[in-house]
Amino acid sequence: MMGLMTGTTSRVLQLLELLQSSQTRTVAELSERLGVGERTVRRYVTQLIDLEIPVESVRGRYGGYRIAPGYRVPPLMLEEGEAVAVALSLLRAQSTDEGETLPARTALAKIVRSLPPTASRSLDALLAGTVLRSPAAEDVPDASILLTVADAVRTRRALDMRYRNAADEPSRRVLHPYDLVARNGRWYVVGLDLERAAERVFRVDRIRTARALIETFPAPAQPRDAAERLVGGFADADYRWHVVLRIRAEQEEIRRHLPESVARLTPLAGEQAGWHRADIRAERLDWLPAVIAAVDGTTVVEAPEELRGLVRAAADRLLAAGA
């Protein structure tokens, strides 16, 4: 599927719209409306001319650019994947502080109406059911897979997926998908992995095939915010290592180095009051010694033994450097 429109492509299309809506636009006006320099405006005009759109240069005090009289751009025909890409571009724009505008909403509505009924319903489900965490995803997965996942979330139907993990190992999963979340440039589906009988987080761009089953499922017994589910899923991810640390420090200090998406933090009581247990799921251990050293407090590595070895080796290097 085509990726989301780049900022350059979006502004070139905006330039075309501006030129079509007026007889002549000055370079200074176009520069201000597009938020780019005048040299960039001239480059965008060249791109339109390369696309065989007859942009004319008008000389004189009130000169600028215009579309040749009588020329109109033909109606835009989008394939399903392209429509999803454009719709998600608009969705991403609306996730910013200034993006929620009437033109963006009406453009989304037009795109949805332009699609076949099945794709239109799926895109409706995607737009209605996606939880955005700033900014929305920049890298969009395959359109058909994204729409299938969104529709399964909406209809509460089980999802049969072929998936590749971070190590590129293939597996087949059957999932009860609860939420579809866009966070920090990626799309995630959060749900109950039936084989493991536990909630898991899956990156949608790693799903190779997805098929909604006839089987439906009830809402989660303990409802939680979608973003909370996602963050919890990161902390519980099915990675190679389960790291357990005991840390004597204020929770705020620990969270500066081990955020919620990385570690589950449990305050300890009784004789260990003031300590916290940190449970971390990690694919690699090499980044942890530096984090442990950075926490302003006392840290004890409970597990695994391999991490103790890495910490000792890092300590030896620091002692040698300071000798």
C-alpha cells in the first residue's frame, strides 16, 4: 500500500487547490498560505508543471501564478489503499492541536462516501475506533490488514493472524482484539491472545495476514483505557528476558529512567518499605547497566544472572576509566 502523503506532496496539492480557487496568486501570498519560502513555492510550481498541469507565470506588479483559463483538474479517483492512506493523513492532521478543522472533517466524509460499501464501513470503523496518542502513526501498515483489524475490533470478532515478532520469527495467533491504537508513529492492536491466555500487544505492520472469524467475544471483564492497555502490554511483552530489580528510590526518580511502557513497578512493604520491585520484559540486556547506574538510589539485580554479569563488567570498565 502507498504510504501516507508526505508533507511536500500535501503542500503541492494545497498549492493546486489555491491556484484553482483564484485567478492569480502572488508568490508572497502562496508562501504565506503554504508556510514555506518563496523558492520552495517556485519548486512546487515546477512539480505541477512536470505533472502537465498548465500553471502560468503572470508578470508585473501584481503578478504571480495562475492555472490556464478553462483548465480544471479531473475528479480524483482513489483505490481503496490510497483512500485509506489519505484518510489517515487527515486523521493524523486532526490529532494535532490545530488539525481539527471543518475542511479536514468534510474531506474525510467525502473519502468515506467515495468507497465501495464494504470498504466504507471498514474505514468508518477505523476512523471511529482508533485511539490516537500524539502524533498519529506515520508509518501505515497494509491497508487491507488495517481495515480488517479495525472491523474486528468494532464487531468483536476473533482475528486469525499470521505474525512475525521482533526477531522475524513467524507464528499464527488467534486474538480477541480489544483496541486499535496509534502511538509514536506505529499502529498497535491490543487483545487477548487465546493460545497464551493473556493480553498481548501486536504491531500491525508485523501482521502478514489477518482474517476475521465468525466467532465473537464479549467485552473485557475489567475495562481499561485503550492507551493504558497498550502501555501495560509493552511492559508485559513476550520478550526473551524477564528482568527483576529491587530499587530503593522515590517512584518519580525510578520512572524518569524506567517509564510505564518499560517496567511494572510495585512498592514493597514491611521491612522493605521504601523499596520498589521493577519487572521488565526485554529482548536484550545490554542497555540495562547504564539505566541502573543512572537511577539515583540503590538497585539490586534479582534476575537474571546474565544481567549481574553485565553490570559487573560495566562497573569494572568505569573503575578502570577512573583509576
